[in-house]
Amino acid sequence: MGTQITRLTRLAAAGLSAVLLFATAACAATSPAETEPDNKTSVPAPTGPINVVASLNQWGSLAAELGGDDVEVTSIVNSTNVDAHDFEPKTSDVAKLSKAQIIVANGAGYDSWATKSMTKTTNIVSAASVMGAMEGDNPHLWFSKDARSSMATAITDAYVKALPSKKQAFQKRLKAWQADEKSLETWASEFTRSHSDLTYAATEPVVYYLMADLGFKNQTPKGYTQSTASGGEPAPADLQSFQKLIEDKGVDVLVNNTQEASDATNMITGAAGRADVPVVDVSEQMPKDTDTLNAWINQLINTIIDAVDPSYGCEDATDGNANSDDSSADGAATDDANAQDSKASTGSSTEPRYIRQCKAATSSDSSQDSAKADASNGDSGDASGNDQTDSGK
């Protein structure tokens, strides 16, 4: 009898457990929100501005132009008084790099210090990586039109990834930059097509890419180029070959890197002065008198053209300036109004325009003004007084 009661008790307990289990399952099926924990957490969308640190001011200026108000750009090397090849970052520079969301670097061994302090979350945009350049290659990539265009796209892609909500704004700035770059390349190519046999030599191979883009042939003695590229002193024989090349006027222009002055470069530039070979001074870092990378490139191209063919593209400009003396104030006001209307239609009042800037026209204007002043001083009577009054206006 006792055994039967025990079995009945166990069966009753098992039945009760089954009922409770079924009821629990039913509740779970009908009310999942009450039984399943919510492990999903909302991730806030990133907000700007993006913290960008550039190793060099030339790439930093491009990063700032493409980013606008949506980025804060700091350039570590930002002076022509600094030799980037031997630059050693300060503790404050390392701190800035370690906190950057995006680092814009040159690469190819030129600024290896820039990427040593980057964290796992830092995105790096490197010109050398974009172009497939390696250490030992010419590192002055910002002078290459292909590198500038590729970097503009790569920087914009990095911005979109860091701040997706501003994608449209970033792409709009890139499109505007590409239009300006195209205008720069177009007028430079027009010069190249009409000047196919120009040659140059350089105290440093700093603007190698720019001169290649302009169609110049490099005549610098190879031994000299190899020694300077490796940071060594040129052999006496290479230096003599270079000096003779200049004295014989074997090149159309000499390019001199002002940031790498030495006894050898002074000897070569001195020979150019005596031989009446034009010298174009350049720096590796972007000078303070230019606001953007392409404005600097535009300035350099104009300087190079002035050295080899100062009248190129300036004939019409000279005529236009000469005729402008006869224009009325009303005409000038109309031109100003049209310019304002044009700016209003584009939505920008500071849109850069990369064009031929003629020194020949400026010199012509100065000569004309001087001639007018001399003529007025030489006249007498009422005519002299009238001329002086007009000159005062």
C-alpha cells in the first residue's frame, strides 16, 4: 500500500511539472518582449568636425580645401624654413598625430615619423600608397598632377567614411576642386604642346614631376642627381660637368631648391647668372603667400613659363590692358556688376581660377604709365595742367 502511494505521488508531481512547463512556454510564445532581454543598443551617428592632421602643409591645404567647415586640419611641417627630410617631431606634434581621426601623409620615406604614433582607429591617407611609390622613389609627389588628383579622391573617401552625413557636401567640394584642377592642367598642356623641346637642370630633383608634366627634358648630370637624391655631396667631376652644362647654355632653365643651399648649389647658380641662364627658385614646402596647393602650382608654372617664354599667352593681355585706358567708368561698373552676378549664380565669391598670369602685361602697363608721366611733365601751359589732373585721378 505504501509503495502505491509513493508512485502516485511521483506521477502527480511529474504531471504538475509538465503543466507548469507548458504554461511557461505558452507565455513565452505570446509575450516575447517580456521574456527576451533587449541587447540592442543605439550607436550615435558621428558628428563633425573631423580631426585631421597632415604631415606637410601642401597636403594639409588640400585636405582643408576639400573638407571645408566639416574638418579641422593641422599641418605639422608648415614652413619653408624647415627641412622635411631631417624633421624630428616634437612631443606636441606626436600628441596631435595620436589624436587624429585621419592622418594625411606623403610617404615614400619622406615623412615616416607621421605614422609612428597612429592608433588602431586612425585612418591614414598616404600619397605614396595611392600612387604605388616606394622609399627610394622621388618623394615630392605633390608636384605630380596624377598624385594630386588621386589624393583628392582618397581624402574625400576618407571624409565620407568618417562623417557619412556630410557625404553630399564632401562630394560637391571634390567636384569643384576637380574642375579647377582641370582648368590648371588645360592651360599648362596648351603651353606644352607649343614648346616641345625645352630642357632644364636642377640643383635638387624637387620639381621632377612638375617639369615632366610640362614636357621639359631633364639634362642634369646623372651622377650629380644620384648623389643629391641620396643626401650626399656631388663628386668634383659631376659638379664640373654640371657647371660646364650651364656655362655652355645647354639648358633653357635652371631650377634651384632654396631649401637645400650649399657651396655646390651656389657655384651652379652663380654660373647660371654669368651665362645668362634663367633660374627658377622653388621650395619643397608651400610658401605662406599661397592659400591652396593648386594656387601654388599655378604660381610655379607661371614662373617657369616667364623664365623660358615670358611673352607666351600674354600678347592679348597686353593689348587688352593697353585698350583699357580708353574704357569709361560706366564700363568698369558694368564689368563689376557682371562679375557679381556670375559669383551669385555659382554660389561662391572666392572660386579660384588657375590661369596664365602675365608679367609682360604688367611690365607694359608700368612702362606706359611711366611714359605718360614723362610726357605730362614735359608739356607746358593748360595742357600740362590738364594732364597732371588726369594723372591724379
